[in-house]
Amino acid sequence: MVSIPTSLPTASITPLKQLYYLYIHDTLDNAIGSQKLSCLFLLDLSAAFDTIDHNIPITRLSFWFGIYGSVLNWLESCLTSRFSC
């Protein structure tokens, strides 16, 4: 049986990331407690999005998938307010 840490990592974490961490922790903890098959796959695409023209995914989300309005605006603001370190 795999054990899930019950405390947050000691590095400084933003409140939103704390919320995500706690949600994932609770979800996995409940699934494991119910003896359900559980898998967590994490993928960091931040470097990939730093190397592309941000208009490309925004245009594709709109035309290919029909995403528009406040959802598209939110995604666009996430992409355009990113910066490369």
C-alpha cells in the first residue's frame, strides 16, 4: 500500500496550489481507502508554452473546439501573462 503525505511540502506554495494539493490528496486518499485503482500523472508543460506563439493555441481552441467568451479570455490571459525565467 502506498502512503500519501498528510502535510504540505515545506517549500513556499501559493494558496491556489495549496488548494490543488489538498484536493488531489483527498481524492487519492478516498480512492485508496475504497480500494479503487488510483493513478496520478503530472506533466509540466510550462516550458513548452514559453516557446510557442500564444495566438496559435488560442485560435485553435476557438475554431477547432468552439471555446469562446470568458473561458477563452481566461485561457488567453493565462498564456499571455506568462513569462520566461
